[in-house]
Amino acid sequence: MTVAQQGIDTALPNDSPVGQGERLWGPWGTIGLSALILFVFVLVQVFVVVGFLALGVLYEPNFQIDAFLDGIEFNGLVLSAATAATSVLTTALVLGLIRLRKGATVRDYLGLHPVDAGTLFVWLAAALVFVAASDGLSILLERPVVPEFMVRVYETAVVLPLFWAVIVLLGPIFEEVFFRGFLFAGLARSRLGGAGTVLVTALAWAAIHVQYDFYGIATVFAVGLLLGWARLRTGSLALTIALHAAFNLVAMLELVLLV
């Protein structure tokens, strides 16, 4: 059995001969704990916003709370801080919940197995082809290649190294650990099976990107299908993290070069 096959064992249905199901949270347990994770995700973001409000009131004489809240959706600095905090804390929460499962290891549960260079090259090439096709469709439909949301948050990011870090590194790590890792492993053992889990996790992932319009969310969903398929085919979450980071890196480079 290859390393990639071992990684996909955690995403197999209950009738799999591998017999690792008892080491995973069941489908309903996974759904319930996922709700908890998302609740903590939102709660941390609220705390970050409250922290910025407190700092503004204390240290800025002309600070206007209403103006701050009205523009918070496009405040790159707040977004950077909130994403950094939520990514670190909720990723730690996911890892902690996995460790509560008797006999489970984080590496096997999430499929944190490397792939060979050839596999990595093939999937990175597929990602680049997807980006080219997506950009071409946007141009054909006379839509901006870079969403307006990204332009506005970049202009207000202030601490650009932090902004780059959360977009290219921290954000992808949390989202993959949660969606293509924890959630994927739990749901793949249900009646959804592998293909159904790819679809559901892509939908769930797209649903949290409410900052985009329908076209943007549909694009995120399509990327989620590609990432889910990579997870299913290779069993490697390490690969999907790399692909996700690559997608976001290309988006950032387009943002800088085109805008």
C-alpha cells in the first residue's frame, strides 16, 4: 500500500476493508463538531473586531464607530488580523478534537501524507489550467479578473506581509484542515461516499465566501471540486494545502500586477 493510499483510508465508507472507521468521528459527530468549529470561528472574528473598536476608542480622538463598522467589510487590516487569529485558533481546535478520538493520529486522520514530485506536478498543472480557463471566462463575460473585494481590502491592508501570510499560508491551511481534512474524513464514511463528500465539502467551502458575488462564489465552488477530487484521488491533504496556497498565490500576483 502506497503512502497516498494510506492517506485516503480515512475517507473511505464504513464497509471499507481497511477498518479505520472506529478511529474517526462518525458523520453526525463530525457535523456537530464542525458546527462548534464554525461557531468558534465566528466568535474569534467578533473578538478581533471588538478589539479594534476598543483600540480606536481609546487611542484615536476622532474615531467614529459607525464609520468603522460601515467599512469593516473592506477593511484589509481587520480582515488580516481576524483571519490570522481564526486560522491559528480554529486549526488548533480541529487538531485537539482529533486527539480526543481514541487511536486517532492527526497525520492519518487528516491525510497529511506527502505525494511524489510527479503527482504534485500533475495537480499543479491542472490548477494552472483551471486558473487560465477561469480568467479567460471572466474576460469573455467582461468581468474583472480580480474581484473588487480583493482590490479594496488590499488597498486597506496596511501591514502587507500579514495580508500575504493570511491569504497564501494561514487561510489555506485552516480551510483545508477543516473542509478537506476533518469534514471530509467524517462525511466520506457516510452514505455520501467519496464523490458526494467532494460535492458537499465544496458547497460548504463556497458558502463561507459570502464576500463575493454569485459568480465569485461559483468560482470558489469549482475550485473546491478540484481540491476535493485531488484529496479523494491521492488521499493527501498536504497536496490540497499546496494547491490551495498556489491558487491564492496566483490570485495575489494577479492582484498586484493587474491592479
